Amino acid sequence: MKNLSSILFAVTAGQDNRAPLERAVSLAENNQARLTVVDVLPPLPARLQVPGGVDDLQAAMVLERLQMLQAHTAPHQQRLHIEHEVLVGTSFLEIIRAVLRGGHDLLLKPAENPSVLQRLFGSDDMHLLRKCPCPVWLTGPEEKADYGCIVAAVDFDLEKSDVPDALHEQILALSASLALSDFAALHLVHAWEAPGELMVRTWSNNPGEDVASYVQGERARHQKGLDALRERLRERLGAEAFDFVSPQFHLRQGSAVTVIPELAKQLEADLVVMGTVARTGIAGLLIGNTAESILEQLQCSVLAVKPAGFVTPVAAG
């Protein structure tokens, strides 16, 4: 995965951080990028009565955690310089503020994996997916050193253009680069629907034939967009690398909310790369309902990319 200049790795308490940290170290090493490892402690209650005062106890806890971080990353220190930060506050807020201060262009973090819920991502994870300005890579509980299967979800707007926009250019670049570096199978999926089918069926004098013609036409339009994406990827990679990766393209009728999690499960995907489509006209753009519904169903690692123009509602502080 190229063109990274600064990576932030956020520790997740209660999870095995070793494999995701190795991934972050390798990415930083291959890109000659800066790597910062951050941990966040909750603030102690101001009313807490302790010898020496709350501030001294909090400072001692920060120092102890900093030493733990340095010990945790010690095996990697000969490969590259790693910076460490221990922050105090609300976890997702402090992580986003660290991204803003450091100008990081990737956040990598083990998912919370709350055991009481039938989903991989916890509350802090969802806040980061909604509000973090850079791509967010959340790893699953059984993170592999090398992925075997990567699924990239693309959703282009055929009313505006049949050419992938900047968001999907980024999805293509990230997923293809990872597939090359991990020697992984790459699958690109586009879900499409025929929203006017019921209207055609209701008002047509020959509903069977007209509905079939309408659905076929919609499918052809989406196929054209997917073909354009295929050629764009070939241009980006070059013919030799494109043939080596040999990406598979899936055009599936149905809602993306259903199609993408089903395909990820069917292919036993290790990673899903997807955009978080945002609502416009709101300060601090929000994750789209479709993207959020997809994320709640996934049980594999996720690399989520924000659209161009995203502005986080979190101040650097």
C-alpha cells in the first residue's frame, strides 16, 4: 500500500494488538512513513481522594502506560523509529485529535469486538468510522500477516458519469496495492437495483416484456460503469500487474446492504475496502446509512475511506 507518509496505530485495550501492529510497522517501513503508536487513558474523577492528588496519580498512570507501549514496540525499533503518545480523555476524540495534529493519512486500530454484540465494531470504532478524517483500517480478532482475499465495494453514480470518481479511485488504489503486496485475491463488487421496476409493471400494457427490457437496460448501464472501472484499474496498475492480480468483478442485483456482506461471507474475505458515503450540507459530514448497515454485518477487517471534502466535527484541541 503506497503513498503513505504518516500512520497512526491506536491500541485497543483487551485485544491482541501484535498482528495489527506488525501490519502497521510493515506499512510504515515499505512506505518510509512515520509511525506513531497511541493509547488513551480515561480521566480520573476530579473528586477522587488519593495521596498526592489526582493529577500526580494520572501523570504516574500515563508514564506507566508509556513505558508499556515502548516495551510493546521494542521488537520493531530496529526496523524504524516509532513515536509514542499516551493521551487522556475520551478514546475516539483523542484519537481523532491525534490524527489532526499529526497530519496522519491512515489510522490502523484493532476492532473492539464487543462480546455481548453480534458485530465486530464497538462504539469507539463506529465514532471513528463516522468522524475520523483519514482512512480508518479496523482489524478483526484473527488478523493475518497476509490477506488471502480482499473485497472492494464500489458504487458509482451513473446519472453523473460512468467513470469512477475520486473516492472510488482511492478504493481501487488501496485495494489493488494491498492485493499486490499480500498476493491476495482481489474481488470488486458493485450492487445495482432497478428502482422503476414496480412502476413499469404497474403502468405498462405489456408488463412482462417491458419489465424485462427495463431491467436489462439498467443492468447494461451498470455493466458499462463496471467495465470503465476495470479499464481504469488496468491503466493504474499496468497490464502486467493487472494480469498478475487478475481481479474478479462482480455485478450483483440487489441492495448493497445485502449484497456486500453476503459476498464477503461467501468469499471468506479477510478485508473489505469501502467508502463511507456521507450526507452533504452538514458541518462534519456523517457516515451514510447504507455504509453503516453494511459495517454492522461484517465480521472481517475493514478499510473505510471518506469522500473528498469530508470535514470532521472534532476540533484538534
